[in-house]
Amino acid sequence: MEEKKDKTVEKTSTRRDFLKKAAVTTAGAAAAVSTIGAPAVHAKKTYTWRMVTTWPPHFPVFGEAADKLAEWVDVMSQGRLKIQVYGGGELVPPLQAFDAVSQGMVEMGHGASYYWAGKSPATQFFAQVPFGMNAQQMTAWIYGGGGLKVWEELYAKFNLVPFPVGNSGVQMGGWFNKEINSINDYKGLKMRIPGLGGKVIAKAGGSAVLSAGGEIYTNLERGVIDATEWVGPYHDYLMGFHKVAKYYYYPGWHEPGLNLEMFVNKSKFDALPKDLQEIIRAAAYRSHWFEFAEFESKNVEYLNKLVNEENVKLKAFPDQVLKDLKKLSGEVLQEVVESDADSRKVWDSYSAFRKKVSQWSEVTEQAYAKTFDM
């Protein structure tokens, strides 16, 4: 009888020990769930941002890429970061996007950095340089050659974080209502052309005219301007320039690889959770290659339309004209660099990488291109 009682006490004690251990384990699990749950609650916080662009709403390729970037961010963040895209003029005027984002009126902007030359001449180097690097080389400089670092340092002065989000590739030289046979044909020429390329035209004796995209066709038709550059065959065809200009020149020496940008208010970007910051970076990177692919695929299609269906007179700039323009471009760049410390810093990085990548290009891209005519 005593032995049976001892066994009963032993079972009761064992059960108590098990229940105590179970209670401790449950409490630990609850604590763990609580600890895991804390960031999960934080992760569900949503953000609604606005992006202003320098392009008309949903503008082919340029505006479409901004729209897609917003969609990609929404999907990758599972709805935690939503971006409303506004075309130029819908929320702020196109050329006020830089200030609007810098001052925190909106969170993001989308455009081309040569629009902000009035804020800092150095911004232009991140868009294009006449006779400078092409799209492939420009991308390599930004991502692998230190370009992004100097870009971020420059934009930090304006409370902005920059991101490359596309490249047009080598553009066309423009539409003209007279032939360009020598550099003297630029004297008195009124041409719509922005950035450093416009300064080169002015140095050649012409006038660089800035006008909104929607005004170019009418200005060309009425003789307000004698020539215009825009983008490439796809966009030029949509604008209808072939109806009001006689000659279509190549190559686009002034924009051999127009780099496009997204810029984000730095204070607001830094305040985002790290994963959302990386999602923005990933979407920007995807956008960069999306835009380049769109330009390359559509431009070849529409060049054929212009030449074969619209009978456009496609002409190459004479070699001597290009040599003269290249010389003037060097003078313009030197003037900008000597007058602005930030431009000097950016140019030092740009030109050093360009020299290295040009050496590589001689034995790769350039050498291979020669085989096309074999």
C-alpha cells in the first residue's frame, strides 16, 4: 500500500514538473512572438509619396517609365510604399520639380539633370556631355567608376538623393531647314537645343533657344526657329517634325548618351525603413535598363518609317563640321570647369573614367564595329 502511494506521489510530482516546464516554454514562445511581432507591426506601416516629372503625363518611354517605377515599388513593397506620379504642370511646373523635391513639397522627381544647370552647372555632367560617353560607358561610370558617389555628394547639398533611371542612347543630330555643309552654316541659326550643346551652338555663332516640347512644332513651322533637336526617331516621328523640316541629321554629338534621373528628398528617404530604401534602388535600376531597351528597339523601327514611308532626307554631318563642333565643345567644357569648383570635381571623375573606358572600347566595341562592313 505504501509503495502504491509513493508511485502516485511520484506521478503527481512528474506532472507538476511537466506543467511548469510547459508554462515556461509557453511564456518563452509568447515572448518570442511578441518580439517578432514588433517589427511586423512596424513593417505594415504604409507611405504615400508623390513624384513630379518634367515630362507630359504618361509621355512615351520617359513618362511611362516613371509610371512603371511607381508600379514596381508598389508590388515589391506589397503596398507599403505607394507613389502617385504627376506629369509636368499637373502639380508643379516641369522645371520647378528640382526645387519642389529639394524643399520637401513632394518626395520624388523625375527628369534630366541638365535642367538644373541654373542651380549648379555641375548637374549637367550627369545628363550628357557633347562628344562624351555613350549610354554603356555612362552607366559604367555611374555604377562602377565612382560617378554615383560624386553625384550623391553634389545633390546632398540640395537635400536630394539621385538615381539613374534610363538612357536614350546616342540621339539624332536634329531637324534642319537648311543643309549644314560647314561650321559657318551655324552662324545666325536659331536652334532649339538645351544644356552644354546649346552653348556650343552659341559659340559657333548660332542662337540656342529653349522652348517647351509642345511649342517646338509650331515654332519650327512658323520659322521662329530654324532647327531643333529632340530625342530620336520614335519621339521625333510622334512629334511630326518630318512634316515641317527638310533634313534629318546624325549623329547626336550633343547628346551621345542622355542619362535620365530620379531624385528623392534626402530627409524623407533617410527616414524610410532600410528595405523600402533598397526597393526604391532596385526599381530605379530596373527602370534604367527598361528605358534604354525601349529607346533602342523603337528608334530603329521608326527610323525605317521616317526614311522608307515619309521619305525623310537622312544626312550625316560632314566630318569637318563634327571636328569643328568637337573643338568648340572642348572650349565650352573648359570654361564651365574653370568657373565652378563642383564642375571641376565632377569633370575630373568623368574625364578620368572616360579615358580608361575609351582605351577598352578601342579593342572591343570599336574594333568589333569595323567587322560589320567586312
